[in-house]
Amino acid sequence: MTAAQTPLPEGDEPVHGTERPTGLLDVLGVASVVLDTEGRIVLWSPQAEELFGYSAREALGEYAAGLMINEQHVDLVVKLFADVMATGASWSGAFPVRHKDGSTRLVEFRNMRLLDDRGDVYALGLAADQSTVRRLERDVALSSRMINQSPIGLGVLDTDLRYVSVNPALERLNGTPAGEHIGRALRDVLPHFDVENVEAAAREVLATGRPVIDRHSIGRTPADPEEDHAWSISLYRLEDSTGTVLGVAGSVEDVTEQYRAGVEAEAARRRLAVIADASTRIGTTLDLERTARELAGVAVPELADIAAVDLLEAVVEGRRSSLGPAEPAMIRALAVEADRAPDALRAADPPGHVARYAPDRLVTQCVRTGSPVLVNRVEAADLPRIARSAEAAGLLAQAGVHAYLAVPLIARGEVLGALDLKRTRNPLPFSEDDLLLARELAARAAVQIDNARWYQNARDTALTLQRSLLPSHPPVTGGLEVASRYQPAGGTAEVGGDWFDVIPLEGGKTALVVGDVMGSGINAAATMGRLRTATNTLASLDLDPARLLEHLDRITDGLDQPIATCVYAVHDPRLRQCRIANAGHLPPVRVRAGGHPELLELPTGAPLGVGGVAFSTTTVDLEPGDRLVFYTDGLVETRQHPLDERLDALLDLLDGPDRPLEEVCDLLLRTLHQPDNSDDVALLIARVLTPDE
């Protein structure tokens, strides 16, 4: 069996050579011609047939000079041929050659002497069309010039992703001489670059042939090992004319300036987006704690991993505060927000907590000077100045706090407190852009916080006034067991003018009053106090309820808040009756012992302050065990439900098992009063006692 017939091991492929052939020789169309010592053609390649037009049958055995060379050049060619054969020195040059079709073309020749194993001498001529050779030379020269002079880094990697060539621009960008690139992998030349992603992209280009265009990567090269640069990288697969994959060509351009400009533009866009978001999220109510939580919620995680909003205690109490250099700061924590930073969260003061921060603490420095305090690289020595206590400093160390920023909250020229920001998971320090954004957020939020704290102070004052004007009545009076509640409006609304009263009268009788002054705030509370005082004075005269409301109507004309609704009832235990008059108020509910609740059908009347409308008195029977329920509209009215539906819900709740009056009050408030209701509630329930109770 010959070598060609030797079977291959199973699974092996035929071996055609260590490298697949390239197509360059095919592009050149190099023709091979072998002559004997007499100049006769003994070998004629297919390329020679194409180049000269003669078939092998026509050419073999013919004198080459006579077949291909014009007569005027024959002597010269014969001499050159003789020199090559005699000396063995090769010769190259261009000669006009006669084509079979009669045309003449310039052909590049290279002639050399050959010697076979028998000692016979031959001449080998290699020929190619000169125009083809010149075109390839121009292409190569142009490519070389463009590659060498290009300001863009250009390089070629083989199929193993090792450098084959680099241009001078890539030498400069990489900071490594060209010779130190050749044969080395990317990671060997650029150890601090994003090599894995670049290599993955290059392998994809090799496999698919789809180029990667303008892929950005960040990293450092030996040319500038101290600073990150941004690079635009494009990769293309290289193939020869036969489709053989040769490797990957890449272009690299330093786009750091454009990248930084883009980052700055993106940062500006982000700032605007955060500020726009803050404008809609911060200050949705006039509740101080909620406003602080909204600010902290915007700051995390956009600016920090943990944010705290703190106010000076004097500011919360409505006083101005100025700190001397040696004075500590008494600070109330209003809100804390954290993004997966439990240790840092535990180190923060809980909302509502008032803490003393020593003069050397950074937050104290911030509120004392009214200027931001920035620590971009928090060291162990910085933590005691950030935290309130040694324990808190230890928790911050465990959390990995590495950057700190405190920005003052300033409104109307007064320092209210500080926005305290820390980073744990975010590896970047606070930048100038971050500082700018934090100051913008703090400035906008401070105005909302200032509005909320003044509103809360005013609301607390009105609420204190209102509570001081409401009665403190005994649980049993004049044959009645009485329970009452006053529920202020939700935190976003001002205190209203709702009131109730239980007034003992002569003869064991009791006056029951529930009213509601339209409007809110201190004025409404003051008007309510004056109406309550007037009602108490008129009640002592034992007037008919309708007559009493007429007097109140005239009194209301002279008040700042002239409109109010009111129900006035007088219970007489001897007659087992209750006389009731209504001035534009919701009707009371009567619950008969063993019966179902019912809204009393009373003439509605006009609110106090309207004037010119008569009031009427209705007599209602009340037996032992019966209950009367008086309430203001804040208990039942909502924006989402019809009033009839809400009144039905009130009756359903009262239709349950007989409970103690205090429990009934709590049940009604808990079930009917909405947390965000913008109106306050007055509730009064009276149960008729049996004679032996």
C-alpha cells in the first residue's frame, strides 16, 4: 500500500498542509515557464496559458524568445538568458511580451537557474502582468501609508487573538512598542483594560463575520496608568480571497473627552430629572415628618445609600437657633431612608429622637456654618466625627461607609437642619455634581419643610386652644350616661371648629350640644369657643331649643367665622323626653332599646349666621336604655362616597350588639373616620339610664 493509500486514524481529517493557501498568488496570476539550456519550453503552467494566450500543446518544445518576444528584443533576451544559465544569478525586470492575439503587454519577469538531481540545468521564469503587480503595489503602499500615518490606533490579531501588527498610533495609545505587541495576547499588553469583554467581542467577530462598530470601553493603559480613559473600539474579520479567516483587524480611538462631555450631559440630565421628581414628591402635604420622609426618599438611592433629615430642636419648637463655636447642637431626627444598609440604618437616630451632637461633629459644623461638609474618603478617624456615639461609629464602620456629605437646610435665611448622606454600596465618592444636586434638593425641600413646621406650629396652637375649650364632663349626669370624642383632622389639614357640650340644667335636665364652625385654624377654634360660651350662658336660662338657636344666630352675626351648624337637645328624665332643634346640622341617631337605629326626622333649619330663618323644636320620646348619637360631618362625609351611603354605614355599625358607650365611640371613629380626612370630628353619645342605675 502506498503512502497515499494508508488509511487515516478514525476521526482524523486529511491533512493538506500546516496552513491553508492564501489567494495572493491567484490575484497576481503568476505564470511559471521552464526552459532547457537551448531556450526551448519544457514546462508551461495554466497561468502561462492565460497570460500569453498559448496552450501547453502550442508552447511546449518551442523557442521561448521566438514565441513570446518581439524581434527587436530577441538579442537582449538571449544574452540575459545566457548570463543566467552561465552564472546562476537571477534576473528580474519588465519586458514587452507578444500575446497570441497579436497584442503586446508588459510583463514582470523573474528568471533563475534550476539544477535537477541528474545535474541537468534549466531556467525557471516567473511572470505576472505588470499592471496587476503595479495595482497591488499601489494598494499596499496606500494601505501602509494610511496605517502608519493614521491618528487612529490600528492593529491586527490572529485567530488566537495574538497581535500580528500594530501601527504607530496604537503604540502611543497603548504605551508599548510595536515589537512588544507581536505574538502577545491582549491581556499581556493591557493588564488594566477591560480585556474580557474585548476578547469576547473579537471571538464573536471571528465566528460570525459580523463587525463590532464603536463599542465603548473604559480602562487604563501603560500610556496613562493613573487615569481611566474611554475608548471606541471597532472590530472586523479579515479574510483572504478564498474566504480563509486570517484574524481580526481592530481600530481604537481615545474618546475620553467626548465620553466625559457625555457623562457631564447625562449628569446634568439626571440632576434635572431628580429635581423634577423632587418637585412632585416633596411637599405633597404640610405634614412635617412626611415632608422629611419625602426628601429622604428622593435622596436614596439616587444620591446616597442612606439619608437622614434632621432639624435643630429649637427650629422644631418655633424658635430661631444660632450656635457658637463651642456649643453642641440639639438635633431632632425627622426621617431616615436606607438602601440595603442595615448597620448604617441602626447607627442613625430613629425618627422623633432628639440627640445632642458635640461641637466637633460634622453635622454640627454644617448647621453652625450653613455650609456643606464633604468627606470623600472616610477614614477610621473620621467616623467618630460623623456618628453621635462610639457605638454608632462602630456600626458605620461595619456598614462600610466610605463617603459622607452633609448639606444644610436653609429657608428664608435660617438654617433649619441638615440633609445627611452616606455611601456604602455605591463605590464612588461624592462628586461635585452630587454636591450640586444635594444642595439643590436641600434648598427646594427646606422651603417645604419650613412651611410644614410653621403650619404644624400653628396647627398645634389651634389644637391646644380647641382642646382647652372642649368640656370635661362627668360620665353620668341627669339620668344619662355620656361618652364623647374629639378627633382632629388629618395631619395635612388645619384644626376645625367642631365642638360638643354636656350642660347640667335645673330639675335634673341635661343639655346636649354638637356644633361645627365652618372654616379652620385658630379663628375657627376661637369662634367655636365663643359659641360654646354663649350656648352655656343661654342654656342656664332654660330656653326652648329653638329659641336658644335664634339667640345664637344673632350672636353669630358679630363673629369672624359667621357660619356654623348646631344641634341643641334638652333631655328631661322625668318626662322621658328630649326636645331637639337643628340649625343646618346632620340629624342625630336614636337607637331604641332592642330596636334598630334610626335617623331622627327633624326640620333641618338653616346654619347659624344665615339669619332670617326660624328654627323649630321637635320632641322625641326616650325610654331607659335608648341612646342618642350626635356627630359632626367629619365622621361620615368623604369625597368618594355619597352621604346617604355613609349614613347607612353609620346605622349598620350602631345596629350591632349592645356595647359600652366608650367602645361604641372607638368603633365609629376607627371604622368611619378616614385617616386623610380633611375635617375634624366631634362625637357625643348619651344613653338613658334606668332609675336604679
